[in-house]
Amino acid sequence: MANIIEVSRTFDAPVEAVWALWTEPALIKGWWGPDRFTCPFVRLDLREGGLSLVSMKAAAEMGGQEFFTAWRYVRILPMERIELIQHLADASGNRVDPVAVGMPPDFPADIQTIVTFSDAGGGRTQMLVTEHAEFGSMSHFARLGLEQSVGKMVV
């Protein structure tokens, strides 16, 4: 079972454009959530100590349920690094027990997430997303979901 999940991607775009994927609500709506999920809601409070709220909604054929995740920012270094703690939430941003929304008992209450941005030369940017948690039985799905979400990013 995974304790660390890392997904890296190199974009043919400058750091500012890749940074915007994490800092502009309209862009987050384009990628947050795995395949067959949309992101209908984003509310950002992008500052250290701030709490953002994002949702992902399953396709109708998968039941159409909407799940909310809160992002509590720990550290922000513009154009370099975003550190946040993710946890499941209700539509108002209040923490919810993962089991109460259908997750297995070993689903992590908190996921420490670190996103780094670095110049890869030639106008390209390397982005690395690292998640730290005891993922338990969801390890495979956590990795797959992160890979699919990052794969949906468009600059």
C-alpha cells in the first residue's frame, strides 16, 4: 500500500501557464477529477492558511454523485511550490468522515500534497505532484485518479 504517490509531467509552456492550472478556477475546472468526472465547483482562497473548495462530479452513468475536497494551504512560493493538505468536505467546506461518503475505512483523512514547478528549458515546465498519506486499499485508485487528473491539464 502506497504512502507516497508521485506524478510528473512536462508541459510545452512557461511556468506561469502551468502555475495558473492550480490558481485559476476556470482552469482547475478543466482538470480536477479523474476521467469521467467533471469539476463543477471551485472556490479559491489562495494564501497560506487559506481554505479552497473543489468538487468532482461523476458521470450520470456512474451515479452522478458530487464529492467535495478542501485544500488547506500550508506554504505557497509563487511559480515554484504549493503545499496543501486535502481532506473530504461537504458543500460548505466542512470536514467530513470519508466513510460517511462511501469511502473504505482505511481512506486517509488528510493527504499532504506538494506541487513543484521548475523550468525545463526551451519554454517548457516540469510539474511534480507528490501526495503523502496512508492510502490503504485505495492506493491503486489514488494513483490512477491523480494520473488521470494531471493528464487532463491543458495549457
